Amino acid sequence: MNKHLDRLNSIFVLPFTLVLSLTFLTSCRSTSGLKSERNDAGSEITPAKPQDVLTGAIGFDPSSRGLANGWDSELHRKFAPCLDSSNFTYRGAQSSDLTFMRDFTYDQILKETGAGLYGKASLFGLASAKIQGDMAMSLASTDDSTSFIYNLSVLGKSAVLGERALNINGSSAYDSNNLARFRELCGDQFVEQVRVGGQLYIGVKYTFKSKETKDTISVKITLSLFWGLIKVSKTWSKEFRDMMKDVRISIEAFQIGGDPRQLAALKDSIYQKSCAGDEPEECAAAVDRLLEYGSKDFADQLGDLTLGNDPYKGPAIVDLALENYNALKIYDPKQKKAITINVTASTSPQSELALAIDKLAQSKTTLIMAQNRMKILREFKLDAADSQKVETASRKIDETLTAIDVASNTTCARAATDSSFIEGCLQKTADIVSQTKAAVVPVALKSTTIPQ
């Protein structure tokens, strides 16, 4: 682990301009979607297993947490393991990496981080998926904003299932000789491997007063250079500062693994509001503090990358990989032979309900992003007319968010257990999707004069 810490420290102590050039060379290297370690030449490592952690009278290895859990890819439901999870090995190697996401949209951030895969937040309640989702909502680039995100990753080995064998739950489901019953109890997929580690995201977001402002400024300066702008603000010309008056700068940071309380305490001690585009010095100082935290405190918090029961120490589960039951042979201990379980997908009223619930979640995300923009717009110097426009737009967003919560907690919640409510949920969802589109129409604001 020390060699990885040394490498991370060396990354962050480089002069800023050199770090920037390095990250452009390695930008957008994907860390999403845990790739299978099974067929990678030379990747298999089988070290001695770490000592089991005892919970009551039951001994278990925390790094295997979640292995073999079932998952229904259509209904987005988690199931207790139907396969034996005790037989696993460690594969892969520890690694550290620094990547850079430049002007990524919400969907691109989710794809890059893997947060949008498999419904991982609902599968395990994975902190990593939720935090990555929150980060994407906060820092996604839009028609009237641009953002730049550092992703510092320190990853441990993967815990990978060994021999696939039915456990008592799986045997009971399979003995019914009914594949629909097997899917009802076990899903159509299972967790093949999990990986532990830690990630720190540091983002700089530029919010423009309007899309037109962004388009005009992008003609003057390439948007890809905005990350480093606040670091050299003391050298800005008066003309450039005047141009930046219609921009707000905000700094954000999100942490997975280690002790997030330390990051929260640091964020409380640095500048919290957005900075005026022509006075970015406080935001620049905040970036410096966060980079220093990443190179020292954060890396130290991960220890030797052994997953334990202390939520504020060591790594977290940061990724997982799913496999279809019908993709490979599974050993049946009762028959003492390998079998194929041909569980296949099928459209049903329940799967339509799952799609509706997904649409409600997507609408909520869209509205929260629009709501975040309204908060930033309030920090611009607005006249009475523009202030009224912002408040009206904000009220529509809040009303639609309330409608989503009501539908989710009443009609759609009842539909999960009573199919007679499914049609009502589908109709409410369609109405809310339309309301969302109407609520997030761009707010046209006056803009100060930008030098030509």
C-alpha cells in the first residue's frame, strides 16, 4: 500500500500546470463497471485470506459481503443468495489512479463511474452508488454550465466467487422444476464479484447566467481550460474579469471509503457559497485545501484496504459485477452434477411498474439538478423581474418534486403489492414526466454586457 500512497503524494505535489497536462493526457480513462478478473492473463492472485471478523458467534470475511446475492434485472429487486458464497478467492491487484472528467453530462458521469449500472444503489444500498449519483447531480455539465472533476481512486483486490454451487435456498427454488418460481426467489442474475477501495471526487463548476453567456464566453476561451482558470486569477485582465461577471464558480467534493466525516469537517471550514466569476480567489483556496486533503488525509484513511465493520475506517465496497444464471453451469449438490438454469427475461405488469418507478427517479434527478441551478442563480445580482422568474421556476420545480413523492409513496407503493394500482401508477408517472419537462424549461435572464 505504501507505494500507492507515495504515488498519490507525488501526483498532488506536482505543480498545478503539470498536473493539469497529465490529466488531459489520461482524461476520461473509465473506472466504471467492474471488469471480470477471471480471464485476465496474469491477474489471478490468491493471497492468504485476512482474518475473519466476528459478529456475535458467526465468523465471516467482510470482503465477501454481497457475493452471490440474487438480482432481478427487470424488477430491480435484490434476493438472498441462492448460491454458496463461502467459496471465493481474491483476484486482481491493488491500484491507484487519477482521472479527469471534463464537461461531462449527468449520464456520462454515471457511465464513467459505473453508478448507473445494475441499480447498484438499490441492490446493496451501496454508499458508492449514492454518492456518485449525488456527485453527478451536483457537478454535471448542462447547456448553461460546465464542470471539471478529479477522480482519485485507490482500489483493492476483488473477491470473486469460486465454484458455482446451489445453496439450500437455490436447491429449494430449483427443485420446484419451475423456472418462473426460481426467478421469483433468486432473480435472473447474481453477484459474481465485489471490489473494495476508496474514491475522492473534487469538482469545479462554472454556472453561466444563460446558455447564450456560455456560448459567448466559449468563443473567447476554450471551455476545457476553465479548470485551471481560478488558479491564475491574479493575472486576469480587466476585460476578462468583466466577461466573467456573468459566471458563478462553485467547488464540491465527495468521498467514498475512509472517514467522510473528515471531509465534511474540511468543507465546513472552507468557503461554502459560490464565488463571483470575477472574484474567484476564495474558491481557488478551497481547491488547494481539497487537493491537499486528497494527497494526505484521504489516502491514510484507507489503511491496508482491508474491509472491516468500522464505517469510518478503511475502504468501502466500490463496485460489483453481475452474471446471468444461464451464462454458465452451476453445481447442484443434490444431483451431484452441473446444471444449466435457463432463467430468461419476460415482460410483465410488474416489469412495467419497475420502468415507471425508474421514470419517476429520473424525473426527480432532472428536477433536483434544475433546483440546484436556481440556487446558484439567486446568487447572481438580479433585478426584480429576473428574481421573479427564478422564484416562479423554483416553485414549479418544488411542486413537481412534491408530486413525485406523493405518487411514489401512495399509488406506486401500493402497486408493488396490489396489481390493481399498477395502471394508476403508470398514468401518474406519464403525467409527472410531462410536468417535469414543463418545469425545467430554461429561465431567460438578462445578461450584463460581455466585451466583444
